[in-house]
Amino acid sequence: MKIKSRVSLRKNDKNKIVASLHEVFGDSMSALSDSKFEVITTDEFKVIFVDGKQMFFEFGGEIFPTVRGALLLSPEKRLVVVDMGAVKFVVNGADVMSPGIVSADPSIQKEDLVVVVDETHKKPLAIGRALISGTEMTASASGKAVKSLAYVGDALWDLEI
């Protein structure tokens, strides 16, 4: 992954990002309003660093936490919980299959970005795009539920400034 540009965000742009994240994740994002935001444009994503830490990326025009960002922020919404048998596949970039899902946020809609966590420690393993709704994920016995976009150990995980 190559870095193409690095730009500090103006306060107005930063406040828009914080407001959009606040809508999705609630009050936990308000703590970021006094932080310094930098946008790193790579050949694959726009990555947002907050106070020098990789926190968010832009995918399809939507700002969402990276796996590292989810580890730091511990979001409580848009979570898909997988059983321990699925962990080794998810951390290697595999899509999440319905049979491996223990629970999912019922507010998840098809096409939403989601955080995939393990059932024991609730640690983020991957970020993905929901292929079906949260209620369908837990009800379905077969098929793909989440398309993996970023996961622990991938090129985005290793990106530092």
C-alpha cells in the first residue's frame, strides 16, 4: 500500500466527520472533537489518523473505524459476533459465513459497514460490508453474511505514519 498524500483536516471538516460518526456510534465519538485529524490517501483507501493513530478509513464515501480504530474505540453498534471456530478464517481475510455468527446487531441493514468481533473477548477481527441484515445473519443457516474489507494483519493494519 503506497501513500499518495498526507493532509491535516480543517476544524470544519473534522467536525463533519465526528458528527457523522456520532450518528452511527453515539456519544463515544464526541471525545474525538479536540483531536488532530490527518487524512492519508493511499492507492486503496483514504485513512484518517487521529492524534497520530490510525482510526478510520473511507470506503464507498462512508467513514468507518479501521480494525485498529475499533480496538481503541470499542464500538457497541454494528457488531457481528462470530464463534471461535470462525476466528482463524476471519483474521486471514475470509468472508463471514452465516453459520459462524453467534449474534449480530439487529439494526444492521444490508450494505452497512460492520465490525466483526470474536465471541469470547469481543475484540475486533475485521471490518466488512453486510451482505444481509443483522436479523437475517442470525436466522440464516448457510451462505455469506459479511464481505471482508479489512482484517487484522492486512496492509491497512500495518499502515503507519
